Amino acid sequence: MVKPDFDINLLRCFLAIAETGSFTIAGQRVGRTQSAVSQRMRRFEELAGCRLFNRGKHAVSLTNDGAAIMHAVQQMVNQNDVIANIVRSLGKPDREAPAPLGNQFIIADTVEATGTEQTFASTLSNPDPT
């Protein structure tokens, strides 16, 4: 079975809906229309093979399946933001290099997640320890 690759924009929409309880407000947060956010969630639910949200007239909430993936989705979005920050800093003479740890690098960066500053640290394998 081939594992699906999840588009980071799907994941950002998922988080925005889960955090706001609204497709409309989530759309404003991610810079998309409510219709575009709804389409993305239909696509994400197709990929996941289950419903991720309970949709009511005035509110949206996570299903048990949606709640089960919430933490992993948040980590993936945070990791993407860390990588984006590193890539943006490449080639700049004043950037700090990741601190080596054996044959791995520890990368710590500050990312903005859900409107608050958080420090997010991760470990990436160093493919060439020399």
C-alpha cells in the first residue's frame, strides 16, 4: 500500500478549522475562501479515509479520528516552518549553523504557531558526518 503525501496546506487548513471551530474563520486565517477550505478538507478526508470533523449549523468540532491526528499534524506544520526558516537563512553570512551532536544536528528555532511564540526543537540525521 502506498502511503499518501499530505500537502502542508491541507494540514494548515485542518489546524485552522480545529482551532477556530469555523471553516469561514479558518479560511481568513489561512488566506483562502470558506469554499476553498471546505474543498481542501474534503480532499484531506478522502486521503485519510475517514471524517475528521463533525459539521453543525454553527460550529465544527473534531471527530475522534480528527482528534487522534491533531498532535501529529501540529508537529508536521511546526517542522515545516522550522525547515522554511532554515532555508530562508541559507547563504546569509550571519546565520548560526546547527549544533553538531555526534552524527546528527539539533536544530532549534522559534516558530509562530496558533498566534503564540513557541520554541520547537528537532533532530535531523546528518547524511554526511564529515
